Amino acid sequence: MADKDELGARGERIAERHLLSRGLTLLDRNWRCAQGEIDLVLRDGDETVFVEVKTRSSFAFGHPLEAITAAKLARLRRLAGAWCEAHPGAGRIRIDAVAVIAPHDLPAIVEHLEGVF
């Protein structure tokens, strides 16, 4: 399990760097409440962006975005609402997904999908 956790943390760092390089501003990382956790919360212009990051070391078990189900998206919407309650003035919101393929011996591949719900 530790290897999986390390891969997930690495993927979140890669996704964060990717999004920051695109001009987004980090607001929160691994924000938790009783309902769960949001990987990244960023600002993109006038939008607050809630990001789910899925990381794999290869495509052997499918594309990382295949792990984002309708139930997971519904949970992310609830979590976004909880974050907004805790941080008034969030403005418009968007939920994005970032897939990271991070082989140990090659550069990572990052795929960013905006507005996934």
C-alpha cells in the first residue's frame, strides 16, 4: 500500500506543477472534511477549480480517468460545496480531472480535462 500512496502523492505533485505552469494559483492541497478529501483547489481567473488527480505507473490497469465514476463525481460536487461553505466568496466553480501516467524510469504524461461534470 505504501508504494500506491507514494505514487499517488507523486502524481499530485506532478499535477500541481502542471496546473501552476498553466497559470492557475494554488488555494488548497489535500483539503479534508468529514465527507472526504479534495486533491487540489486552485484559482483560474474568476473560477475556483476543484481537481481530482488519478495516477498510474502504466496503462496496464487502464487509463487513470476510468477510475472517476459518476458516484465519484457526485462526491466531488458535495466536497466542492463543503469547501465553498468553509471559504465564502469562492465565486464560480469548476471540477477538473487530471490523469498522470508516471513510470519510474520515464517522464510523466499529464492529461488535464476541464469541467468534467
